[in-house]
Amino acid sequence: MWYFNIKKPTIVIDNGSYELKAGFQGHYAPSCRIPTVVGRPKLENSDEDFEDQYFGEEAMAKANALSLKYPIQRGIINDWDGIIYINMILIWNQFGIMQESEHPILLTEVPINPNANREKTMQILFETFQAPLISLVNKAVLPLYAVGKLTGVVVDSGQDDTNIVPVYEGYYLQHAVLRRDYAGNACTQEFLQILNKSGYYFYKHYYRSLIIEMKEKLCYVAQDYDKEIKKYKESGAEDTKYELPDGDFITIKNEKFRCSELLFKPYQEVEVGIHELVYNSLKKCDPSLQLYLYLNIILSGGNTLLKGFRQRLQKELKSMPPESIKPKSLLRYFDIEDTSEHNFISWKGGEILASLDSFLFTCFERKEYDEQGPSIVHRWMYK
């Protein structure tokens, strides 16, 4: 096949609901991280000196004058024009690549991506970006590659949703995949509402980045929520003063951990906590696999970076191991791996995959596309 002679490094792109991460094969970390947001001037500002659209941090900085749209929600692209614009600017301007037809592209996708979206992605990458080779890779599998494993359970919690994905020998077990809508954005909204009730009023997109920044710096997951609440009531645990951009200060009390408790104790009675999602997913797997899956849980996504998240999840899961695990003395080996790359671990897994000789066999080539069209993407639908 002609494409085995390609010498240019692969461009690895992880399109997330909150942030796009991109970089070249051979690099340790993504060289570019951009908020996945597009801003277009509001009607009242259309006659002023504004460009047609902005993206990323520049769009966030002009949020009060723009209508912001997030092209990816719950991992699914819903604004193709926006995502094409972001990726074109990224590849042409950020990377300085004008001949993208020389670079293969690896793009991550969510575990259950609609067929129509997969075909549309294939069409854009081949026709708009003129890529010679394309690999669409399930982002739930990639965190395992990043830590040198092929089997385990990936707990992926980003901005919009949380996915529990068991993986065996590099293939995800579709029947056992579970997802819920509570994740980073739910914590952000909860934090905002609690602050509003405490007398601090933040509203509109203009404050979104500020609230997220405060959450990431100050908030944490309580290891025992009731004890933490009691500690604040009885001993007046230390409050935190936070300086706002205008120089004012606000005082953060138990809001610091109240906003994240919904990850483990959702308000809706029909929902279950993340630890219970993991348990329910494991129960759907063959009993002979459950021990190995249970002992190889990997975290992925920015929401898992909340202080105390890993420890709380480990504590909860250790108290409810699958019944198939015998003898129980094996539980002493249970330890959720701590990595410092949770928020770009999928990208890192993609970079590792792109560096393997076998990577070429996961790719679609332009010649195939020209002959068969976008439907070729279904050839490896369940990889």
C-alpha cells in the first residue's frame, strides 16, 4: 500500500466537549489545548469592528459581546461549521501546516458515536483537510494504552458526561458501557447555584470561566460527606477567601465540597453514584473477567482531577467488590492508579498508538474513501 511510505508525523486530535487537545506523534503532551467554543457577534454588535467568529480563549474573553456556542456536547459534534473552523485554524495557524495532505490524522471519538456523525467526520477529514490517512479511535480505549494496558475499566468523566467503559484486550465491551449526564458541568452549575444562595451572584457566559477556575482551585470531594458537614458546623473549619478579577474577595465555606457530592449521591432518586455505575458495569461483564477489570481501573477526563475524587472512588468501590472476586484477600491489591495526565490521557494514548507500527492497520486511506465513500468508516465500527 502506498501509504506505508508516509514520513510526516501523525496529528493527534482529541476533540472534547470542554477542550480540544492536539499535537504531533512523538511529543509527550499535546502542544495545543483550546476551549471548544465558538463565538459569533450578537446582532446588536454586528455593525461594530468584530470578526465573523472567534474561537477558544479569545471567544471566552469577548463573551459579553458574543453569542457562544459549544460545538461538542456530550462528546457528540452538533455544530459542524464550528468544529471545522476550530480545527482548520488549529492546523493551519497553530501548527503552521499548509500541506496537511502529508500528515495522517488520528481523531478520537466517544464510545457510541452515531453512524451519521462518523460518516460526516470521515467526509470532512478527507475532503476538507485532504488527509492521506485517517484513524478514528474510541477514546475510552486510549487511556489504557497510555498506561501500558489493554484490559481494564476506564472511568471517563469530562465536562458533560461520565462514561464507564470496560475494555478487554483492546476492545471495549459495548454491552457493559454505562453513561450518565452528571460530570464537570453539573458540578460547575451546582457550585454556581450554591454561591448564588450564599449571596454571590454570577450569571451569563461572562462568568463561566471564572466559576470553573474557582472550582478547579478550591473545590474537592469529601471522603465522608456527613462528617465534613458536621466538622464545619461544630468547629467552624477554615474558610477560604478568593480574590476576584475586580479585586473584591468572596468567602468560600462548605461550598467547596458540597458541589461535588452529586457525583456520588445524585439528587435524582433514579440515578446512582459513579461508584455504583462502575459496580453495575462490572456486573454486566463475564464473571471470569471481573477481577482483572476491577484491579485495573483507570481515570480519564478533567472532572476526575477534582481533589479527593480518586480516593473517594477507591474507598467506595473497595467496600462493594463484585461477588465473583474470591478470596476477598485479593482486595488488598485494589488501587486505582494515580496519573497526572487525567485531563489529556486519551490524547497520550492516541499518541502512543500513532507511534506503533500497527497504527497503519487502523487507518482508512483516501483511495478507499474515493472508491467507497464515507460508509467505509463502519468497517471497524466496534474497535
